[in-house]
Amino acid sequence: MKRICFATNNPHKLEEVRTILGDRFEVQSLSDIGFDGELPETHETLEENSQEKAQYLFNKFQMPIFSDDSGLEVSALNGRPGVHTAHYAGDRNADKNMDKVLSELSPSDSRDAQFRAVVTYIDSSVERQFEGIIKGSIAPEKTGEDGFGYDPIFIPEGYDQTFAELSADVKNTMSHRKRSVEKLAAFLNQLN
Ligand code: IMP
């Protein structure tokens, strides 16, 4: 089984990715490889931040690494919160972040939105990026208890419930993370 580190401190992301990759790969967390610092995220795009995190860890640990930088992009807000998704209301408080998005949308605005994830994979011979997108809309208010981050206000296309109301199994069939990580898995499988 190929051992590979997923560069995240987010336990929700880790659990989702382990479920998506199943037993095809041994996915190690940052704490599994002995890293307890903060990862740099100094850029203004998901692509650059994703690359920066993977590169930083590869330089330190010289092992196969993949990172995920993800965000919510709302059409009527010109793509915000985008790269600022985690800290939109100033800190990593999900409730305040969601309230800010809800308050910025006026009744006549389109509710169209998407989650986008950019995964960067780096090992000693290759570097690749993979994108995953799930389109949907912003709910009128926060609904549902499960999931994390903005799940209570995101309704995926084709459904009438938020990610926080849908089961994790359903979310994992279609999420931005699922779509990006499946592309990574296909790439890794064809390497071996
Ligand atoms: P990152 O850790 O810098 O990639 O920030 C991503 C942020 O986007 C997270 O902290 C969440 O707030 C949000 N986010 C990413 N993926 C999801 C998801 O699947 N559901 C809800 N929020 C998400």
C-alpha cells in the first residue's frame, strides 16, 4: 500500500479523504508524520496556496505529499469568500463566516455558488494539480448539524438539502474534495 501524507490539520478533511481513498492508500496526517506547525498560505489563489503547502512539506520531509486548498465561491459576491473562505469573518469561526456570506446577499441576488478544491501532489519525480468543483446554491439560512465549515448553507445542485443535512456518505459521492481526490487517485494508480 502506498504511503502518502495529506497536508492538513483539519480532521474533517482528513476523514473525508480517507473515506474517499479507502484502503487503496495509507493516508498519513500531519501529526502522523510529526509536523505540528502552521502551514504557509500566503497567496491570493487556491492554486498557489495549495502548491505552497505541498512544496513546503515536501522540502521538509521528502516523502509523497498532497495538499488541498479549498473554498466557497459565490457568484453574486464575485467569487468571494474564495481563497479567504477559512478566515472570511476574521477568524476560523464557521458560524460567523456563514453569517457574513448570508448578510452580504440581498434578496434579489443570485444564490449560485460552488465549492472548489485544488489538490497538489508532489513526490521526488512529479508535481501535479487536480481540481474538483461542486456547483450549488446558498441556502436562505443555516440548516443541518453535520459536516463542517460552510456545509449548513450549501445546497448541492440536484438536491434540496444542505451538505449539513445530507449524510457524509452522500456528500462524499459528489463533493469538490471527492472530485479532486478521485483525479489524484487515478493519477497515482497509473504511476504504479
Ligand atoms: P483551507 O483549509 O485553507 O483549504 O480552507 C478551506 C475552508 O473552506 C475551510 O476552513 C472551510 O471553511 C471551507 N470548506 C472547504 N471545504 C468545505 C466543505 O466540504 N464543506 C464546508 N466548508 C468547506
